[in-house]
Amino acid sequence: MWNLTREEQGVLLFLIAVFLVGMGIKLLGGIPYSPKLPSSEESLRVKISGAVKEPGWYELAKGDLVIEGIKKAGGALPQADLKGLNLGSSLKDEEEVWIPGEKIDINRASPQQLTYLPGIGPVLARRIVEYREQNDGFQDISELQNVPGIGQIKFQKIKDKITLPG
């Protein structure tokens, strides 16, 4: 029927095989991908907070570096100050890593910006804003302890990360 040389027959068979494999992959929904998830012995939980896009707790592989934790948290914010951090140090299980950034002005920060402070969630951030509005702003950062939910311990954790306009 077709007068094909042996070489042409080989090429035709190869193309048919590639087509069939492609159709099989297409019908099965693509090439299966199973990312390597670390086993519980190989993983660790680390809290990344401060000047990162998505602060929170992350599961990372044992031996991962601080820079990998920052990437997992969505990357550093533009105001992040990474100079003082050892980005190549290994993370430890249950470690909390604070990524420093510009201090947050508690008289101007939005509720979302206030949540970048350690221990300040959306509810507490709203309370800070409400207190600020009711009292014509903060005159001293220690007044933050007057906000319900911010005691001395929480204040000690955030006092070096906040400022007032000067």
C-alpha cells in the first residue's frame, strides 16, 4: 500500500507511539505528581513572623535554612531588614523567627499592618485602632498596655517593633 523505507517505517512507528503515550497521559489527567512530603521524623514546625507576606507556622524539612522559611512565608516585605539575620542558619523545631522591618507606627498603622506584630491578631488590631480613635492617638508607646488584651508580657514582645511619629 505505502512504499515506505525501513527508516520511514521506524519514524512512523515512533510517532504513533508518542501519540498514544500522549493520549494516555491526557486521558488519565496528566502526569501524576507526588511532591516529596517530609515524614514526621524529617520535618519541623517553625513560626515565621514579622516583615513577611504571610506570617504563621510552617512545616519545613529538617535542615532547611532561614531563607527557605522566609520563602515559605511568601517572601520578605519591602521594609524587611535582612542584614542582621543569618539567612544560612538551619531552622530548629518549634523555633520562632522574627523578620525585622521598619518599626510600625501605632498611630497610623492599619489593622492589617498591626497584625504583623507578634501576638497581635485581627481582633486585637481592631481594639488598638478603636483605642487610638477614642483617645486621639497614643502619646507614649506604653499606653498600648491600656488596650484590653495587651498586658505587660505582650507589650514586652512588641515594644521594640513599634514607634510613634516623631
